[in-house]
Amino acid sequence: MQHIFTAKGTFDEYISLGKKFPFPAAPMKRCHNLACKKIVQYKKHGFYDRYFISVVYRAKIFIRRYICPICGHTISYLPHFCLPGFIHALEHVFGYIYAVFWRDGTIKSALDKLSVNNPGLDLSRQLVYHYRKRFLNNLSLIQNTLRLVYKGIKLPEESLKKEERAKKLLDIVKNGSTTIHSFSQEFHKETTKTFLALCK
């Protein structure tokens, strides 16, 4: 089970401090293991590394792990700039999705324009298409989560075409009272998924 936390300090500090970064304290919470389900004081349980790609960094980063002292079930805490299940930086994934819908609607155009400002990301057309498709497939879940988390928020009509709804939702996240990082955290907290999860 993964949780997302707001990493205090800069990304450079997260990288340079490595395992000495001030990760969240071991939480007191209900164990996610269905066979346990007890409220426990988790214990620190080392680290694992995962690959991370951004404009300024392309290598492995450390992720803090915690363990339930009763059943041995582990959880991990990802920094807010990560998107669980994806290696590219959250802000870049969102930026490409936003560009596809808000430029002229073509993936090639989005890639051409963004590659100038994001050298080294090397996102392929297939990958951006994959992100776009996942976002479109999750529109209802995204909209419902925004409604739940941000009370009174004005959301697009569900009668609109998917592409038009997507544009409006992306605009809410980019230019509204929330940010992509806080939206991603809140979405994951409410659904235990990412907004690009494969939903059935």
C-alpha cells in the first residue's frame, strides 16, 4: 500500500539527503491487511528505490517503508512529486495531458511544443496517447473526487463531450484553487488510485 506525502524542502534536498531526508514519522493507523485490520503503531522498515524521470533528474530515488508490527504488512510513503505506478514526474505527466487537450488537440503538436521546454523527457507519442486515454476513461471518477474533496466546486456538465469535459477539468486543476500535487494527493487518499489508474 502506498501513501503520498508532501515532501518539505526542495527536490534537490530530497535527492541530496537520500535516506537522511526528514520522512514522515511512522504512522499510527489501521493496518490495510484484511487479515489484520488492527490500529497499530507502524515501525520504520528501511527503504526501497524506484526510478524517477524529470527535466532535472533521471535516476533512482529512495522511498521510505513502514511495517505493521503485528502482521508484517508494509506500506510506503511516496513524495508528492511522484505519481504511483508511473516513473515520470507528476507535473510533467500532467503538463503533457494538458497540452494535448489545450493546444490544437494533437499529440504531435503537444510533443513538439513541450519538448523545447522539457529536454530529456523523451515521451513518445504512444506514451502520451496512453496518458490521454487513461485520463478520458477516468473522467467520471476524477469529477466525483473533485466534487467530494473541494466542496462547492463548479464542475463541467456531464452531458458535454468527453474531450470538452477533460479540458474543463484540466483547467480547474491547473488554474483553480488546487494544484496538481494537492489534487493528486487528495485523489489518491480518497480512492487509493491515481487519476491515471486503469479503472474497470
